[in-house]
Amino acid sequence: MGGNVSVISRRDRREREGGLLNRLAGWVLLLEGWRRVLLTVAAGALCTFALPPYNFPAVGFVGFPLLVWLLDGVVVDPGRSLIRRMAPAFVTGWLFGFGYFVAGLWWLGAAMLVDAAEFAAFIPLAVLGLPAILAIYYGLAVALARLVWSDSALRIFALAGAFALFEYLRAVLFTGFPWNEIGVMAAPMPLLMQTSSLVGVHGLTLLAVIVFSSPAVLIDRRGRAPVLAVATALLIFHLGFGFWRMQVNPTEFVANVRLRVVQPNIEQSLKWEVNQAESIFDRHIRLTEARSDTTAIPGALTPDSTAPETGAPPPQTLVIWPESSFPFLLTERPDAIARIADTLQPNETLIAGAARIEGPDIATSRVYNSVYVIDDEGEIVAARDKTHLVPFGEYLPFQEFLEGFGLSQMAEMPGGFSAGAARVKVPLEGAPSFLPLICYEIIFPGEIDVGTAETRPGFLVNDTNDAWYGATPGPYQHLRLAELTSVAVGLPLVRSANTGISVVNDSYGRQIGGLALGSTGTIEVGLPSAGAATLFARFASLPFWLGFTITWAAAVVSRLRMRARID
């Protein structure tokens, strides 16, 4: 009975009261049929303009109030079973999520066009099927929120808590896919990324839903003042903490270490062509040889000098190549290793993405997506394997079963890649250690153990290949997720992307150097110093769960008070 009474009373009040916002809310509340479906999908799609490359978070103040009012219009029949009572709310959340994920992930279809003859038929599955599956999380979140919905402004806490919970689950269930979590909407620039160092991206989601939904309660009577006060305080803290953290932490550099990040810009359709292998390798070599004067490189000199001392050893240079740099198995090409040795000068070390095999040949061996560390004598001194593989991209779940339907992984590797056993930092000679995060491994900050002196490296290396997605929002979104991880754990980001976007950022998200999407070249800068271990790095999701508990408790109390008034 409580759900019906609250909705009807809210409808009556909004019809009686004047004001544009009241009339708009009343109109949304009473929508039915295809108009309601269209508005719900459009509200979700609108929110994607807060994501890269658009970065216009103000749309959240439209999309989420619309969702709140749409939920207000969901009539709950207490005479039905729990599942049937929650079905209308689930459908509302699913439609919102479907609009959000289709508009935010449509570019996945571009990957299917790289080898159109084999994969074009799966474009509808990528563009519509995956969003339909991901939208289930939002449907369940909205259904859960509706369980504790009330006629008070505190109902937006229920929505924020439920969304944050299911975004957390989206990041961990079925290998996880936390791409474009709602919290990303609240972090379009380094100033607004700093809160992630406290509560991670899941905590940003909690904050974002409360703040973005707050305009919906302007027409409420119960609980409006405290909710608006909380939303305002969160927004001020979000801005103020970011400003303070960046002001008291200027960019500093590691003495006598510099970076040369290579962006070769190889089209995906050419990367594994046998007749292109030598030209691709040659491009990497030529870009590596294009050295700049040390005195012109930001941060490359020691802090106490303006020029290298006479007779002093040259700075340690780390050359970074992107994921899958070699269009062949490097260990089977001693001539290529010899050329790398000839190219690297003394005190230069190459960090490069490569396929690595364990066994006699590629057809019968385990193959890993790896990072090699190669010294100036051409010796492979370290290797680390990717531990979190991309389903359907690097391996095929239920391979034998799905291959019967003509499916295969997109990586051009027999049987796909194997996952590495562990993710650990890599020591370097004359430079801080680094943690390799290959491709989309970097979008999982909760899996990164960098909170102790034993596990904490000096910087993150994200070698990736976003050429699959062309000039679409995909590479921009991937970069933003990488930047948020870097800020969350307080470590510099060194990112080499085949076609872009390559960057070197400090521990606070400030870009020291970068290359645009689709350009060819190198970034030559100093290595930013690591920041102190952040709250998130030390305690992972614990601060987020504390915030979730407080938020959810407030929503439940509001619901219980409403029921008490009705009874």
C-alpha cells in the first residue's frame, strides 16, 4: 500500500502546485507506453555526453532527475509477488542502462570492421547485445532502490547506493567490465579526479548519483533541505579537495631518468600482415632513434642542475613501445634482438609489449600477452604476462561450445592467449620499478596491489593497442579510465598506445606530455615522481563501503518512517 499512496500523493501535489519544474515532474510521472520508454532510453543516452570525449557533466543534472521522476511514477502493487512488484522498476532501470550503454559503447562495432569478412555479422551483438546485458545491472539497481523508495527526498540515497553497489558488481562478476562507470561522469578533468584517491571510482559513483539527482528533490517537501545540503557539501568537497590536493602537490621528477614513449600509429588491419612485419618493426626502430636534446626535455635533468655535468653518466632512458609491438615472436628472431641492441645506446632500456610463448612452437604452446624489458645489450632481462584477459578479444569463454556456432576470439592467435599467473612490479637498473598493466588491465584499480612498500612501484606502464576502435570515443574513454586508476593509487602513468592516445601523467593526472589520437611520434619527458600511497591504495574499497553503508542506512530509515506514517 505504501508505494501506491506515495506515488498518488506526489502526483496530486505536483498537479496542484505551479512552477515549471513541478509541471515537468508531473508530466514525467504520468508518462505511459512508448513515450515513457523513449524518455527513459533518452535519459540514459544523454548521460553519455558527460563521458570522454565530450566531457560535459552538466547533462547528469538532467538525466538523473528524469530517472528519479520516472521511478516516482512506478506504481507498486502490494498484492503481487516480489518479482512482479519489482518488474516495472527493473524495466525502467534496464531501459535507462540500455540507452546509456548503447550511446556509450557503440564504437565496439568498429572493432568488428577490422576483419569485416569474419566479424561484421557480430556487430549487432557488440552494439546492442552487450549493452542489453550490461543494462541488467542497472535494472537490478533501480529495482533494489525501488524496494526502499519513499516519499522523502532521501529516496535519491537509495538510488545512489543501489547504483554504486551494482557498479561494484559489474566490475567483479564474470571477469568484470567496469567500462564507463557512472563515477567517470564526475571526473572530466584532473581537478575532479582527486576524490578517487580516497574512495575509488565506485565512491565517485555514489557521490555522482547523489549530486546529479539532487535537482529532482527541489519540488519535494519532506527531507529536501538536508538532502540538498548533503549534495551541495559533496560537490563543494569534490571541487575543494581536488583544488587543494593539486595545489599542495606540484609535479616533481625522478632525478636523472627520462622517458621516450613511442606511438608508431600502425593500422590494425596491417599489424599481423606478414609482408608488413619488417616495415612495422622498422618504424618502431626509427622512432626510437629520433632522440631529442636532453636539455629540451621537461623534467629530464636532475632537480639541482640546469645542464648535465661534464663527465657525468647520461641519464637513464626508458623507451616504451605499445602492446604487441612486434609483428612476430621476438625470441625466434635473433636478428631483431641484435638490431634492438644496436639501436639502444648505453643506459637505455626498452619496455615493449610482445607475444611470449612457452613451448616449442606457437601451435602447441601457451601464448601470453606480455611485456619485455630489454637492456642496451639486447638481453631480455624481465618479462611480465597479462593476467586479466579480454573475453572474446583475447580468449573465447566456453571455447569448444562457442566455436561450434562459428565464434572465435578476435586476437589472431591459435587458441587465444593464456593468462599470466601473477601481477608484480618489475625492477629496473638505475630507475624506479614499474607495474605493467597491459591494455584494459588498467581499468581494474581494485585488482592493483600497490599499497605497501613491498608492492608499491615507482610508476605504472600501460601499453595498449586501441587501433581496433579507430577515431571513435573508445580510445578517449580508455585513457580516462587509465588516468582515474593512476590518480586513485597515486602513481604516475606512462602510456604507450599504438595509434594513441599516448601520455605521460604525474600522480595527480596532470599531463606532462602526450600525442593525439592517430598521430605518429614520440614523447620525451622526465619521469614524474610517485606520490604517497593514497587512502584507496592502502585500504582499497573499504572507504567506499563505509560511504555506501551510511547512504543506504539513510534510505532505509526514510522508507521505514514513511511506512510508520502510513500505518
